Amino acid sequence: VTPPQNKQERFLSRMALNDNKAGMEGLDRDKINKIIMESSKGSKFYENELKREQQVNRRIEKMMLQKAQITEQQLKKAQVQVEKTASVLEMSRDLSRVIVHVDMDAFYAAVEMRDCPELKDKPMAVGSMSMLSTSNYHARKYGVRAAMPGFIAKKLCPNLVIVSTNFDKYRAVSDEIREIFADYDPHFQPMSLDEAYLDFTDHLEQRQSWPESSRLSSFENLPQESALEETDLSPVLFEDSPNSSLGLLGSEGAAGDAFEVFGTSVEEAVREMRFRIEQKTRLTASAGIAPNTMLAKVCSDKNKPNGQYRLPSTREAVMDFIENLPVRKVCGIGKVSEKMLNALSISTCSHLGQQMALLSLLFSETSWHHFMEVSLGLGSTFIPRHEERKSMSTERTFRELSKAEEQFSLCRELCEDLAEDMKKEDLKAKTVTLKLKNVNFEVKTRALTLPYAVATVDEIFAVAKDLLKTEIENESPQPLRLRLMGVRVSAFVSLDDKKPLQKSIIGFLQPGKTESSGSSKDMHQNLEKENHSLQAVKSSTKANDNKNAASDVSENELVSPVEAHASTSGCGGTSSETLTCPVCFRRVETTDLNIFNSHIDHCLNDPTRKPNQSTASDSESDLDLENDHQESEVVHRRRGECEAEGEMSKNSEELSRDSPHEGQQSLKNSSVQKGPLIKGDSKDVTSQQPQSCNSKGPVLICPVCQLTQETDDLTVFNHHVDLCLNQQVLHELGGQTSSSRNPPAVKNINIRGKCVYYMKLFSTFSLNTNPILCTFSLCCMTALETRCEHNVGILSPFK
DNA sequence: ATACATACC
DNA sequence: TACTGGTATGTAT
């Protein structure tokens, strides 16, 4: 965090040594940087880095200009908003979870050292002369680190031994440590081969009541019988491994006491886990213990290698910890963000907090929200199950390749590899992206999204080839002088049989009826029929020289109902079952989602389509919905929140994509402000009693608690609603708190879980006619869709 | 939707 | 001689 020393460094922060990592404290930076510069200067790589550096500098200059134009008044106003947001965020602080981040020490290097004792005392790194993956701690003393090319590392440390990578070996070790992780948190999230987040909360609760014999002794393996006595929740004891290095944990463990057993505290549990890792793999891990992932990550680095650090779960401890924490240590703040922040004299997290008003004016909403969370020491308190992959790619670097013919055949090879990988996961993708890097290190990407999905080599290559051809033609008569080519696929369509869970939403729309997988299947079939006709239309109207891609279209892919609808508007469902519209509450005699969706569309845009019109009271006119802006505004509002929470953003995006965005009227016209939208325990929409609203101040009424909120800041208001919903859910579940004895019921109160509870809540209340509530409900459904991993897309018509 | 940039391991 | 490869996401258009 030392500011750049001299001119050269100021302009070459991209090249200079990054001593952010553990084991690199107190190095002679100047000397090391001098060597790095000497090795790099004049190279194409260096020139390109210089260029990019200047781009960043321009970006910073722009930002400073913007800063200079900010008035005191603007800043004051921003300060008020920022403080409001902060206080809301503060209320959402959850210190009840115990999150652990585990990280193997110099993983690849450690594996190689373990398997080759020769290397033990030598500076070594894993990788090649071109690029290193990691280095051991000995080598780090010379400034040799991951992501450094081997030839430069050799200059820094002529005795450096470079070992090439053995990924199969690392994967095998990774499997071993993951088995151990699973004993402490079956839902742990691996971040890479050597790293994972774990939620220890449940383990710790159970651990309290375990007899000593179920915990692990550091020096004595217990007889197998005692392990077998335990339920499957007990940690599995490791097998005897007499050669394992005893006493390595002595400094923190039970040196000298051969019978000591790991205790019940978090720290003891984590020590036990690390000890088991060491026993099993003869490799050491470090860990961080904290109330959220962001902090746990930083903590795991604190006592690296072979150490752990616990940050107590109190606000005070968290704030103290944050105080002098360099922003660069925080996950998500990299070289560029650091440099931009440094330009604003921000280097630590407390600076971040002090400058939030300014930051909110200079950075995007997502960015400053992240900064704000960081400055408050907030982070995710729950470990999401592993997300569906969003893209898959393969790329290769080589020495200059300029002949078009060779470029095409390389491109085909890449497609072959990619198709093979896709097959393993049964993926089909609609977007193909070609990546090119020329000998000057300039990177280009060219993408094409198809109306159909591709999976085979020929299909992918047909697209990639065209993209490549275009680039070659654009450059001709000069050849493309490439040093890298890559192909990526994304926008996967879900395969039919992989997504059986859609039924829950149908069930939701068929009150009183249990959802049947049959109806879900029908929908798929309907969609597929239309899909075929759509393909027919598209492929017949498109003059496409790309035979494979155009003709060999799969039967399985799904096209969104709205697209299908557009091409086959007359197509109807055949079933006589009904769905209940969440807007007007009328039954719609169809199971055809296209028809049903059109109906909902209509309802949302049509103010007369509210039930119980007659019960609308004097202020009904205030609830005017007579234009699309109203709805789009509400949707837009939700969208902002969804994105801020990192959840549902994709689907929310769909919701609002084609909404008129110019309709950004004041929320004062929105129904939120006018009156209670929900009667807390009532299913009867007639009990709605919209208040007349003459108040002039910024007042919104929470649809959950119905209390007046004195704010017009939507972020603030949304957070309030979120909190309210959570409290309602807790109440519904029997007044349990987060420290409840019944964690399964409430432990998932969090971004993802919350959505599910929203759902419950609204089922209880029944759906309301109010647009904002409908939007809530739709978000719920969206979230459920996401969670259920299916793709029928009941919301797609809102595109 | 596309391109490019940033970030992480 | 020589500066990666894979994935996700943010930013800008």
C-alpha cells in the first residue's frame, strides 16, 4: 500500500511487483522492480501494458475532472443518501453465521515439494519459463510469485527450480481435502482446487453436544468403533497415517499432551479440520474465520502459511479490523480499482467509509454499493450452492500464426476441444465468441448469438469460422498476426430432462391443486412444437451458407415463449385446466403459457383489469395505472434491487428489457406511496383500504408492515421491505430468531432463501392486485425459476 | 446483444 | 526464446 515511489512506477503499476500476497512482506521492491523492468522493457508485452496503463490513467483523469465539478451541495445531498443507505445496511448486518475460508498454502508448489523432497529447501515455482502458477515461500523472498513469467523469475532468482504442472495430481489432492470440508459443511463452496468457503454454523451447534470421542485427538487416532457409533453428521475419522508430520500444529495445538482432543470452539474445530488436511495430504492449509465471506477471505490470508485467524462476531471487532485494512486486500478490488481509489486518497477501508458520498457520485451504483458494504465490513453470510455454469471456453497461445489456412485449422481444433467439453456436461449454447490476440497483445472478441443452440464441432466451427473469416477480411490484405486464439460458448439452453422442477410455479398458479409434472411436460411439448416452426421460419428466411448450423438444429432446445408466440400467434393450448392470474385473480382456462402470459401482460397494462373494482375507495384515482410507465417504473425499481443483491438480475433484466425506460416519473405517483397494499393477515383483497394521501413529505408505505417510511429513497425503502419480509417470515415460522434451535427453518434467510420466503409470504396473503405486489410476486417466481433451474420462462412474455 | 475491461485463482 | 487459461462480471455502447 506504499504509494508509487517514482514516475516510472506511477506509470507502470501494471508491471511492477505485486507484493499483495502472503510471504512477500519486506522485500526490496525497488530492486525487484528494476529487474522486472529491465527484463520487460521494449517487449511487445511491455508496450501493450504501457498502453493499457495510459488508458487507466485517462480514466482516472476523467474521474478527477468529474470530481472537480462536484458542488458542495451535491456532496451534501449525496452524503444524506449515503448515510441512509448505510443505516439500512447496518440493520441488515448478520453476525450470527460463522463463515470459514480455507486456502491451501502455495498449493501446487507444496504438492510438488511433498512429492520431491529434493525441492524442499530450494526456491521453486510451478509453471514454465513463460508463466508461473505459483511459487513456494522460499522463492517469494526473491519476489517470485504467481502470474510472473518464468524467465523473469529466473532473473530475480537464478537458482529457481521450475516444475511443470501436474493438474491430475492437484485434482486428486483437491478431492481429498474436499472430503474433509464436507464433514464440516456439506454445502461448502469450492472456489478453485485449493480453496473453499464453508459455513461452520451448523457444525458448531452440533459439535457442542458431541462427546469428546467424536472430536479428533491431535495425537491419537481413535478406534474406528467410536467413529461408527456416531451419526452420519459426525466427522469421519481419518485413517492411520504414521508418517504424517506430528507437532506441526504444536504452537497452537496441544504440544506435549498426547491425549488432548480438539475442543468445541470454532477455532478448535477449524484447527481440527486443518490438522486432518495435513494428516491426509501432508500439506498445510490456512483459514480465516469471520461472520461473512468477505471478511473470512481476508482473514485466511492473515496468518498464512499454516495458520488461522478468527475475527470475533461483534460489530466492534469487525469495524476495528476494517479500519486499517488496505482496500486491495478485499476480494473484487484489483489493480485498477485500487489505483482509482488511491487517486482519491483512499487506501484503506475506513477511507472508503469516509468518502462514500464522493464515491457514490463518481462510481456506478454497483461499485459504490460494494464499496459501502466493504467499508461496513459486510459480506455474504451464506454459501450459495454452486451456480450453473454460464460459459465454457478454450484458448491457446502460440508463436505467431499468420496464415489464414493455419488459423482456420487451429480454430477448428479449438472447436473440437470445446465440443468435447460441452458433451461432458450435455450443454448446448446459442452464443459463440471468438477471441483473438495479435502479436502486439491486442485482444479482440467477436460474438454471434444464434436463434438456435449449437453443440457439435461442426455447428460451433461453422460460427467461429465465419467470425474468423470476417476478421481476416477486415484486415486484408495484411494477415492477422495472431499469438492467441480462443473460442467460447455461452447462453446455454437447458436440456429438457435436466429441468423437472418447473412444476412448483404452475402449482403456485393453480391454487388448491398440487402441481403435476405432466402439465410441465405438456408445456415443454407445446414450446417445442412452436420452436420447430420458429426454426423453420428462421432457417428459410436466412440465406445461410452455414449448412451445419442451420440445418442440423436440435429438437431439444427451448425458445422463449415470446419468440415462439410471435411466430405462431394462433397456436393454442388444448388442456381445459385453469391457471389463476396473479393480477386479476380470474381463472384462465388454459395451461398454454403463451396464452396465459398474454393474459397477464394484458392485465398488467390494463387498469380496469383489477378485481373488486367496486371496492376501490375514494383514492382509487390515485392508484392510477393508466399508462405503461407505472408498471415499468415499478419493474425498474425492483430491478435495481435485484441487481444490488446479486440475485434474479438476469430474469429481472428480462422483465424490464423492453419496458419504456423514459417513464422515470417520481415515485410519488406510484401506488406504494398511497396506501397499504397488503392487509397483513388477510386474504381478502376487499379489505384493502387505500388511504387518501395528502402528505407532502417523502413518505412511502411499506406493503408488509404498513408503517409509514419517511423516505423517498428507493434503496432505503426496499431494504426496509426486505427486512420486514424477513421478520414476517420469522414470525410465520414461529417467532424463531436466527440463533434458533431449529436452524434448517430459518438459516436460509438470505438473498436466495429470502426469495423463497417471499413466495411463502405471498401465498399466505394471497396475491394482491396492486402492481407493486404483483411485481414482488413475479420476482418471487423469477427467483424460484432460477432456483429450480428450469427454463420454461413464464416470465418471458414480459420481455 | 456486443465489445472490451477488470478480477479471481 | 519466453508474459497463461478458464470463468464471471462490470462498463460502455
